[in-house]
Amino acid sequence: MRESSAPTLEAPSAKLVPAMHHLGIQTGDLDNCLAWYRDFFGCAETWTLTTFSDLTLSRLPGITRLTEVSVADVRFHLFERTGHEPVLPGGSKAQFQHVCLAAGSPEELRAWRDRWLDLYRSGRYHFATDEQPTDIVVDADGVHSCYLFDPNGLEFEFTYVPGGAA
């Protein structure tokens, strides 16, 4: 067994509990992405930037626009970059695999899936993948889930947990 020489740290105090601020989403086509996030999630634009700090430019070369959209307490920062490879997420590299959003009921979960299908079939959006949403599955604990992709190929899970348990 390997021993660590690093000092033992105490668990974070309640003062260090994080809260989600936004989810950043890179796209090669901001107009397409904005339209889909408005139509799928019901988001509204809150602000847009076209000039950036040196830090942002060094971290995100080629960034041209950044728009925040939000619905309820959920905020997305959609940003367009030029000159990057339009490669789908996935593979064996380390990355966020998906983001999970809660549905209030099994019916609401079906409505999210149906909305995705309606928007996809409308032909108004360009999608990086034609992969369709998964079926809604129910596990042994009664948790309902389905997975779907945004226009950039980023995966969202929608889940319903009976009783609202975590």
C-alpha cells in the first residue's frame, strides 16, 4: 500500500458548498444553438458579449460571441468559436459525460422526449448527430430516465425520481 505524504484535509465546511451558476456550451453555430435552446428549453436571452478579456481569449481561442440564455434557475452560456475541430464529444478522453435535469413526473419526462422529437422532425435545426433519444427506462427503484442530445452532440439526461428523493 502506498502512503501519502500530503497533509490530511478536513471536509469542507458548510460555507464552501457550491451552487450551480451556469453550464458553458461551445458551438460552431451560435444561431442554430440559440434557436434550439429557446425552442427546447424555453430559454430567453439575457445578455451577449462580443469582446472578451485576455484570459477568455487565451482559454478559448477563436471565441466570437457568448450569449447567456436562461429559464427558471437554469442558465446556459452558449459560445461560438471559429477554427476548432467539429468533432463530436465522446470517446475515451476525460470529459463531462452528460448533464442530468430533473422532471417533475413521468408525464413531464415523456413531454421532454416528445418535444425533442418534434423539434428534430421539424427540420429547423442542424444536429451534429442523428442519434435519437433513448427510450424511457425505469430502474428497480422506480427512477425513470431518458437521454438525448443538443444540436452540438452534448448529452442531457432527463430523470424522474419518485418522491423527489435524491
